[in-house]
Amino acid sequence: MTYRRWFVVGGAFAVIGALVAAFAFSYGNFSPRGFVEDRYARAASHDLGGDAVAYTSTRSPSQVAEEVTDAWQPADQYVDGSGVYLRYDDDSVVILPLAAGSLILLERMQTAYPRYHSVVGNHWGWGRGNTVRGGGPGSGK
């Protein structure tokens, strides 16, 4: 009888664990994109075509950037007078000043890099995350 009780207790813990994991998966922030979507106000009128989805915040660009980078460390980051440009593996988060806060643009890297290349130039590296060697012909030799 004691073995049966342990199987029942183990099964109950497995069911509880599965429910907790399902809840976390459904309501969690598992990417910088999810973090921005959950935390900031959607502003469809500021979307850039079908590529960049816009959100707004009453906080300054530097405050928004700090919130985002505290939650999700970017692979690369560039800051200048025009805004804060964060590069992640698949997405970019661009934070621009607005009169009453910030405009936050979420965009896939395939379209963000060409759009912002004149600003970020060679500051945004390519590849997944930071590398020690860098890139390009003859680099790291």
C-alpha cells in the first residue's frame, strides 16, 4: 500500500508541475518581443508598414531601454541622439523619443538592419550574440 500512495503523490506533483508550466508558457515573457508586447501600450498609428510594430511609453528612451535590457540582454546596443537601438538574435527593439515619452518599434532583423543601417552602421554586429573574433575576411587571424 505504501508504494501506491507514493505513486499517487508523485502523479499529483507531476500534474501540478504541468499546470504551472502551461500557465508560465501561456502568460510568460519568453523573448524581448513578448516583454515589450506585455509591458507597453500598443500604438498601431505609429507602425512602419507591416514590418515594425509600434508601442509607446510615458518614460524616456533611456528608461525604457534600461527596463528592456534589464529583462533581456541584447546582443548589440547602439545609442545616439536619435534613440536607442537594441539588436537581439531575431528581433530589434528601437526606442525613439516622443514629445511625451518614447516610441518603441519591434521589428525582425531582416527588415530592421536595412532600415537602420545608416544609423547603426557597423555597430550592430551579425551572428547570434556577441563574439570575440568579430567578422569579415581575415578577422581574428
